[in-house]
Amino acid sequence: MTLISFMRAGAIGAAALGATTALADAHRLDLSGETVEWIIPFSETGGSARWANFYAPLLSEALPGNPTVVVKFMPGAGSTTGANHFQGLSYEDGTTLFGSSGSTQFPYLLGDPRVRYEYGDWPVVLASGTGGVAYLPPAMAEAYAADPTALNDENFIYGAQSATGLDLVPLLAWEMLGLNVEPVFGIEGRGDGRLMFERGEANIDYQTSSSYLSGVAPLVEAGTATPWFSFGALDGDGNIVRDPTFPDMPSFKEVCEASPVCETSGTTWDAWKAFFVAGFPAQKMVFLANGAPEEAVATFTEAFASIKDRPDYAEISEAALGLYPQLTGAGAERAKSDATSVPDEARAFVREWLQDSYGIVLE
Amino acid sequence: MDVLATALPALGDAFGMILQPHVMGYLVLGVLMGLCIGVFPGLGGIAGLSLLLPFMFGMEPLTGLALMVGMVAVVPTSDTFSSVLMGIPGSSASQATVLDGFPMAKRGQAARALSAAFASSLFGGLLGAAFLSVFILIARPIVLLFQTPELLMITIFGLSMVGILAGRVAIKGIAAAGLGLLIGTIGQGSSAGALRMSTFDMPYLMDGLKLVIVGLSIFAIPEIVALLRQDKAISDRRTIGGGWLLGIKDWWTNIWLSARCSLIGVMVGVIPGLGGSVVDWIAYGHTVQTAKDKSQFGNGDVRGVIGPESSNNAKEGGGLVPTLLFGIPGSGSMAIFISGIALLGTGNIEVGPSMLKNNLDFTYAIVWLLALANVVGTLVCIAASGGIARLTNIRFALLAPFLFMIIAFAAFQSRQSIMDLVALFGIGFLGIMLRRFDWSRPAFLIGFVLASPAERYTNQAYQIAASRFRRSFEDGIDYIFSPIVIVLIIITIISVYVGLKNAKNIMAEGDVNAGSKRAPLLFLLVITAYVAFAYVNASLIPDYARMDRVFPVFVATVTLVCLAILLVQMRFLPDTHSLFADREAQDADINTHGLWSTLAWFGGLLLGTAIVGFILALAVFLVGFIRYRAQKSWVYAVAYGAAGIVFICAMAWSLNRDFPPGLLQQFVRLPWPLA
């Protein structure tokens, strides 16, 4: 690098920096005295409620003018009611937010008839990731460790919520490993699935990371459950690697590679990976309404970024969110595009798989 | 001994933690806030806790817990006010209290009923806490014994309470329960997501109807309308002085009943998945079954208040077990409680399997905070009951618009859609008709509440059992017929037998004379048409979703058989038979207003809301009702309307809620609360 080009780069950088600072001073919303409504398309009792309740008071502190931030629950039709409602709103003054979840993304990706919303219209200001861990009763985990085909004749029971929701990620994974898993539908939350496992009625289960740490880790300690694999996490190049929260656990990719029946390439793998990416690394996102101007997006992006910079952030967020990236700005944009687009082949594959395995027709 | 060695020091620590002035202060604050919300029908722990959540962040764990526990604990105590005084179940926990509590209030014994209820609540809460202190240490393996077949049997046991509450014509009661079950299956099936009695174009019904709306519609609306038509005060007698001492004496005489019902409350509360919405019915059923003289139940037997009220506070304690030990909320308010705990302090109290090991002192602190909150709440309620009981002496036409406003507001919290109000009105009309023709409303409600667990557990148990049978026959049999299941089957059979034997004597809703044949027959035909339609609708569900078809088809078939028997009986029985009960004929002399003119007021409010939004419509409704229906002066009416609007706005503002918008709001931008 020559001196001149170095200086030019420096000058551009300084100018850019100056411009951003100037922008920050001049064009930010002032929300003093306002009430920011954060719509959560689920009931007060779910994981999204916990996530939003965690962020709401912090957001109120971080936003210019310290507006009151209230979480408004609008449950219905697997979160599509609330999302459709939000789609109907257009940007006014930056006092309406929407928090979507994997259960909002999947119907959108699968072409569910209830979906009347379009993610492309909504600017994203935060993307929260998570991971998932599959676990087994200790005896079965041992048998599998000795021989990856040992469990192929077992009748597995899995407490499931809905095949078109996040459950499709573990269900497809187990099928790829050659297991015969029968989902028992109708549980009301993943916690009920864990309870079913603890009662010995279900003998295979998965939990998202924070629920695994609080609910299953004690079982592992007591010797009644054995972790099997984590779904993994994405590295900078979009490869699936070990989940940093569980560095000692193999990722699903490793388990799949070790199995004689599972392949880490081809349509099935691509479909699984696409839906995993849509459901976990960017599971929950915060959006502004359609038509939000630059300054509003910048205001909220900065607010969430400053929450992440709090010195006590790691400590206070661990219990509520787990150790996962909370992305803002360009990172959130990329996470959003990963989470709301799947290749056509993947979509077609999953739709066909849902129909063949569960008779579910989405039209 | 090992258990005691860890428990006693933790128990001591817990008392040291909670018996501090500032902790007690926050507890009292929580209790007072809970009372202010809990006295209004339909608003309970969920609304109250949502109000507290924003303050929980980073709060000192103990004070935050005291605030939240105080709020949760007092709701099943304070909701007794509207159950007893107005005949409106304040929350799902005190539905059964209405059956005997309200008739007592009508007889001028409101204070007696209230104090008996509060004494029972207090006792239930304390006994529940004492039981839990020991039980929580050994609860985990016991709770895990309750697998899906056991849960299914408990649900069926709950359904067997219909036998007690069926009314004079048992088949009619069963049909009412069947209708409740069918209405409970409306919406997406839990197994395969097939739609029952709903379409994608009507998203409201896809999620089914919510208990708060159905509970209010079935009990509150018919009661409000009936009282309005008679146009007098709830109680035509002056309150008997010193009634509240009598109530406590009543409780003391029935202390064993109270103790048994408390234990029922704790035990049903402990089992995750059932929630507490049937515990009061089970307690009521138990009270009736074990009573020697059953003739007064439904007409104001104080034991019918003591039983359910002892159980519903104890249930809150029981509900802590699945919440704290498994991290699985036993109810909606417990779910918010969990997320509240996660916000406290540095978030280091982890609800779930590690709670007992790491935070036994906190666990005990929560249990005993709950007990203390019960004491404080009861004292406040008893102190307030004398004054509040006087509400029953006010002319009801002055009370009704206000009550209706609160109920509509509470119903609207369910989905924040104007359809909430339509549902309230529609099911309310069904409730009026059920009341008129003496179809058991408790049976209907039990059916509705248990529809979803009954279907879910049936499907799940069937699926899991099939998998066990594939493994081996013994495996399957062991799974279905565990010792607990067998015991529950025996209890259920006894309960049904005793229930049906006595059902004729128990008139849960008082005696109703027979009228002519025509109106009861017409109503029966309408019900039959609905059930037949539901049958056809469910039977059209395609094969791949058959799990969602079996239950509604089965229930509809049984109900249709009952309805057919009733039709045949109607053909042959004389029109004086109790089958033709018709309250309209019986109350003809005391009704000063017609049904339709009374309903028109509420229909008008609904229509007005659809056009100009809730607040504007409400203003017109309040002023118009007081001026024209209650015949007060314009000044009085406007003042009443203004007070009502200010009150509801203050409530909505503090709870961060909006009001239903109408057509007007689509065209014109209006400031809150109009928009």
C-alpha cells in the first residue's frame, strides 16, 4: 500500500466518520414523552414474551428521550394474526415495533395460506440467535455411540407442537439419521415436551439452548438424559460449525457425517440447512413498520447496539437469552435475509416431505 | 431425615428473608394492587402481573418476588366479590362459588357468604403452604408418575362432576356438557391443525374461544340481563347486621370440609397440564357428594361457598410446584411469573429442575410469601366486605351499565378484536337461553373447559400406547392401566354413581317451573341443528388429520343421542314435566322489561362500537341507559357517563390497553382513547 492510497483511505474514513457523527446529531428521532408499542404475535406466556420483556426496559433506557416501551401481545393463528396486523400498519412516528419468531418465519417460507405479510417491507433493527440441542435417554445414547445404526428399529416418541413450526428442523434431522420418530402433537410448549421425556413417555427430544441449560442440564447431571448433538452454529462463511455455547457437543453436521445413512450434501441436506438457518441463528427479530425512514432505523439500531455495549450486558442477558449473537445493523440485515429466504428446491422438498410424512398440504 | 436436614435451615432462612419490613411492605403493596384489579370480573393475575413486569427489571429479588406473589395470591380471594355479589365469576377460579354464593347475596346474606368465603380462602391458602413446605421436597418423582393416561383420567374425573351438576333431567345436563365440549373444540385441532367449525377466512375462530369470554358469557350476561329485567336491587332485603361473624362461624363448623377441599386444591394444582380451571368444580362436586342434606345446594347453602373457596387459594400454592420444579407454568399468570423472576436482580434465580438444589431458601420464601399474602389479602377483604356488600342494595339498573362496561373491556383483552365482543354477545345469548330453559350452565362450562385437555390427552395417550403395544403387549397394558389410573377409574365410577343418584335433588340453579311445550322444543331443535352441523363439519375432516376428527365426532354422536332421547321424551311427557322448564313463564310476573328490549341496549353498544369505536359508543350507551332505562335526570346521566369513561380510560391506561376501534377509526385519525 502506497503512502498516497493509505492517506486517501484515511481521509475517506475520517470523512465517513465525520458524516456519521453529524448524521447522528442531526437525524435521530426524539421519542421523549412517547410510548413505543412492541407487538409480540404470541401470548404473554411464551419464549418471545420473555425475550421482549427482557429488552423492553433496556430499550426504554437506550432510546433518545427515554420513551415508555410496552410489550403488546397479539396472539392468534400461530403468530400470523399479529404479523398480518403489523403488515397493515405503515410507518408513522417510530412508536410501533414488531417482534417476529421462527414460528412467524416458517409459515412465510412455506407459503402458508394465512400469511398476508411480507418480510421485505420491514426494516430490521435487531436479530437474536439461538441454538438447539437434541438429547436421548442415556442407554440409547450409549447404543448410538457404539453403532449409529443401532437405533434404526426403535420406535421413538417425540412430544411435538406443530410439524410446520420449528419442530420440522429436529424431525427432519432425525429422519436423515435413519431414526423412526413418531411425533405426538398437541403439546403447548417445548417445556411440555421435556416433561414428557422426563416422564419416560417420549424418548427423544430437543430444546433451544437456554431451555437446555436451565431444564435439561440438571437431568444430564442426574444421569437421566444424555446430550447427543447441537444443531450447530454458522461461521462467517455460512458453514455449520460447533455451537460455541456447547463446544464439547458434536454439531448435527458431524453426527450426520458419521452416520452411514446421512449425507451432508444434496437436496435433503440443503433443505435442512436452509430451514435450520431460518429457524435458529436468527430466530427472533425486531422490525419497524413498512416505510420507516433511515433516521428511525438508525435510532433503533443504535439503541439496540448500545444495549449490547452495556458493561453488565453479558451478565443480565445470559439467563434470558443464552450466549448468542444479538445482531444489529449489517449483521441483522444479513441474518434477516438468511432467515426469510430459502432456495426454491428446499421449499419444494420440505413441502413434499410434510405432505408425505404428515399429510400436511399448504395451499 | 436427610430431607429434613436440608429443609429446616432453608425454611429458617426463608423466614429470615421475608420477615423484613421492606419485604412485607412490598407484599402489602402487591396485595393491594392485586385487589384493585381482582375485584373486577374477568381481570386477574395476567393483567396484574403484566402491569408489574416493567418494574421487575433488576429489582432486588426478594422485594420483586413479594410484589408479584402478593399480586397473584390475592386474585382468587378478591374475585369472590363479583362471584358472590353479582353472580359473575370474577375469574375461572371462582366459577363454582357463584352457584351458592349469589343466591345467598340475593337473600341479603352477602356479608355472611363473603366472610365464609374469605375464611375458607385464608385457611386453604395456609394449609396449602404448610402442605407444600413438606411436599415440594418429594414432589418431583410423584409429579412424574402422572403420565398422559393419568392426566386423561383426571380430566374424565373432572367431567364426571357433570353428573352432580346435571340438574333435574340428567340427560339434559349431559347434552349441555356435550354442547360445551363441542364448542370447546372449535378452531384448529391440536394434532394435525385441521379446522373445526371455522375457516381460514375467519381467523378469529381458528384459535377457538377463550375461557374468559365463555365464562363471562355463560354466567355474567344472563345474570345481568335477568336482574335488569326485574329492575330492582340484587338483594331485596336489608343486609343482616353482623353477618360476617356468622360466615366465619359457618366456616368453623365445616372446617373438615374446608380442609379436604384445600387438599383437593393443592393436589389438582400440583399436576401440570390441567391448570386450575376445574378445581373449584371438583371441590364443589366433592362438597355436594359428602353433604348429608343436599336440598339447599344451588339455593344458597354456605357449604357450596366454603368448598370451592378453600380449594382455589390452595390451588395457587399447588400450582407453584410445576412452575418452580419443572419450569412449566401451571397457568397463564404463572407463566408471566416465571418471566418476571428471570428479570429480577441479575437473573440468577433459575426456575426449573435446579431450583430446589440451588435456591431452596427462595423456594420456601415464595411458598410462605404466598401464605402471608393470603393472610393480608383476607384481612383487607374482610374489612372491605361490609361496605362492598352494600352494592347489592343498589338498584341494579344503575349498576348494570358499569358492570357491562367492565365485562366488555375484560373480554376485549382476550384477542383485542371486536370479534371478542361479538363472541361475548353471541355466547351470552346462548347463556341466556340455557338459563331460561334450565339447561345446566355449570355442566356446559365444565365441558367447555375440559374439551381441549380431554381431546389432547386422548390423542396423545392413544398414540403413545400404540407405540408401547408395538414394543410388547405388557408394556402397553402397564402404560394404560397404572395403579393411579385404576384408582382414578374407581373414584370416577363412585362419583358418577353418587352424582346421578342425587342429581334430581340438587338444583344448582334453583327450581324452575315448566311452561308450555313450544319454546323448550324450539330451543332443543336449534341445539340439535348446531350439534348435527358440528358432526357433519367434523366428519368432513380428511383422513390424514383423523386425530382431529375423532373427538368432535364422538362427542357430537353422544350428544345427538341424548338430544334424540330428549326429543322423544318431549313428545310423550305432559307439559308440566320439568323437562319443559321455562323461566320466562315462571318469572312473567316479576319481569318488568322484555328480553329483547333489554338485549337491544347491549346490542346497540356492540353495533355502536363497530361503527364509532368502543369509547364513543360507550359514552352514548352509558348516558342513554341511565337517562332512558333507569329514568334518571340528564345531569345524573351525563355525570354517570363521564365517571364511567374516566374510570375505564384510567384502567386501560394503567394496563397499557387499547379499545376496540370501529369503522370511523378507519377513515379518521383520532387520539387515544378514541382510536
